[in-house]
Amino acid sequence: KSFLSICFLAFASIGFTQDKLAEVKPNPNAPQFKFENELHDFGEIPEGPQATHEFKFKNTGKEPLVLSNVKASCGCTTPSWTKEPVLPGKDGSVAATYNTQGRPGPFSKAITITSNAGEATKVITIKGNVITAEQDKSLPVKSPSLLAPK
């Protein structure tokens, strides 16, 4: 009989705890990301050199924004990011570097940002198409006269 009483109390306390957790409201002052863009398309890029894009953002919240981790979807992409807290109204950045060597063809890579923002995880993306030296030679050559300003 005492075992049943203990079980009943345990289940009752779990239900009470879950009700209390459901009542937790999001922090209206929480830091927030406002990215200039969340997707960067490199277009066609040659195989060999590394391609880097810097995603810039502003903290539009009312508390400092701390990026605790930034992770790329594969080892061919290396992220770097603002390590110090980004104060409200200030800017920070996340850079993504894609290693094109030995990776011809289209690519799309996700970079996942973990932070203390109201949206705890944020995903930004780089994409493009790596062309080989042979493919590059087969593309039409642009005349310098077409590129020069008139």
C-alpha cells in the first residue's frame, strides 16, 4: 500500500513540474540575430582556392548575445565567429570557409549557430558550384572591353 502511495506522489509531482515548465514564457529581452543575409551563393568558383564568406549580423535584442558554438555540416567547411558577447545594437559575424580542392560540382553547406538568443539555434547556408580547370577553359572568355566602364 505504501508503494502505491509513493508511485502516486511521484506521478503527481511530475505532472505538477510539467505544468510549471509549460508556463515558462520566453524572455522578451533576449538577444536576437538580425542577419544581412542567411544564404550566400558563391556562384561558379574555381577548384583549388578556399572560398570564404562573412555573414554579418546585429543583436537586435536587449541583452548581450553570446555564440556558444558554430558548427558546419561537414569537414570541408570551417566556421569562425565573434567570440566575445555582442552587445545590444552592436554587430558580430560568422565566417564560413569552403575548401574547394577535390570537390568539383555543386555544393550546399549548412552552418548551425548555437547561442543564448531567443531562437537558440540558427542555420545559415553557403552554396555554389566548383568548376575544374578543364570546365573553366570551356567557358566563353569575357572580353575585357565588356568589363571596362565606359
